[in-house]
Amino acid sequence: MGLKEQSVISGKRRLRRRVPAAAASAVEAGEDFDVAFVQKMIPHHNSGIIEFLEPQSRAVHPQLRVAATSGITTQQAQVADFRTWLAGRA
């Protein structure tokens, strides 16, 4: 399986990552877009949850701890929604 490069803009930097070409082309062609999107977002949100854990426990400013807690709660709920949606397709 070949790899295809995709560009992702993060802040002011453009990041490049390599993804399986078959997965990228299936999404680009519109085939099973919804499923591919949700399957991609679950690990993305799980990574976000992990990223929020550090400021939740270590940030000096209370508003950052609150924002991190909110981010965790929101992303956990979205992951649960995505998994429920995928399970309903089985």
C-alpha cells in the first residue's frame, strides 16, 4: 500500500504527514466518507484528550485548568458519539 502526503495547517505551521494512499483516495472520492471521517476523528480526539491532561493538572492559571477540563469532557463525549454512530452501522 502506497503513502500519500497530506498537508495539515496547525497554527502558523504547515505540517506534512503521510497516510495510506488507499484510505486518502477513498475519502477524496467520496466513498464511505462518513465512516472514514469518524474512524479518523476517534484517535484524533483521543490524542486531544491526552494533550489536555497536562494543563488540567499542571497549569498555574485556573482558567487554563478549566479550559482543559472542558476540552477533555467535550472530546470524550464526541468520541462516545462517534463510537455509537459506528456501532449503529454494524
